[in-house]
Amino acid sequence: MRFVKGNVTLTFMSQTAATMPEARLRTVKKKVPSVGVPAASTVQQAQAAVARPVLVAKTDAVKIDEIKAAAKPKVKRKPGAAIAAWWPVAIGIFLCGFVSEWQAMAEQAGVWAERLLFPLAVLMQHREMGIDAQMATVMPQWALYAQLPLEGLLTKLTLDRGRSLKFAVAQLVLLHAMCVIVLSLVSYLGR
């Protein structure tokens, strides 16, 4: 730009001309929604409006509060929901009262029934695992009573990850099947 005032000539370079792209690249493309594609949801529009800084008048403050409220849906959790999520562990602790009778029935049914139902207790009886003789007498009883609450805890953690109850039960069945395989290998190697 050039300004002439009296005998003084001032020349300024236009900064925008140097930063503009070439003329062939100066096109503006309109965003046209495709047929069958829905427009952005109101939540996405609200998030976009909240994300960019905009100077607004005080009358628009109410609209911004509405946009922020739409952007963050509040999830109301009931007060007892955190406690109720521990139901698998509570059931495991409750069933510990019956475990000694179940073990007696499993012993009468045979070795494979005991290995399938109470793998931790059977595993703790094997001294080949490096367990001391004194601990080998105490650990199976501890494992017998700890197995059901531990399985309840595993079920709770599985459910917390968003898996279904069917998946959690299948996981426990697979765990018991793997324990039967390990116990048969330990028994075979211990001979």
C-alpha cells in the first residue's frame, strides 16, 4: 500500500498477500451433507460450541449453560450401587459355610470330582510345588475356604469390565478345567 501526504510517501507491504496461497489453490469448498447421512447430533454441536472460544453478550449466557448441560449428560448413581456391585464376593463368602460338606461329598464321588470342584485345596496338598510339610497340612484348609470368595472376586472384576454374567461363568468353568489339567500333570509328574 502506498500513502502520499505532501512530500512524504509511505509504503507498506501487505502481509496478507504474502501469506495467501496461489490463486489456483484459493477455492472454498462447501460442506454438503451426503444423502442418507444424518446431520451432527445436538450433543456434538454443543461440544463444538463449547470447545471454541467465543465472545458473547450476557443474554447469551443462558444459552451457553444449556449447551454445556447438553454436552455433559449426568449419570446418577444410586447410593447403594457401589455396595451392590460386590454381590459375587458376598455370595462366595456365604457359600463358604457349606464348603466342608461339599468337599466330603466330592471325596466320596472320587478324585476327579474333588479336582474339578476344589482345585486350590488339592493343589496345596502337593509338596512338589515347594510347600513346606507343616504348611502342606494347613494350606489346603485355607485354600478350601478362600476359593469361593476368590472366584466371587474374579466374577466381580469380570462384570466391572463390562462383560456379561454368562461370560464370567464360562471363565470360571474354563479356570476349573485348566486346574484339572494342571493337577493331572502334577500328579503324573509326582509319581
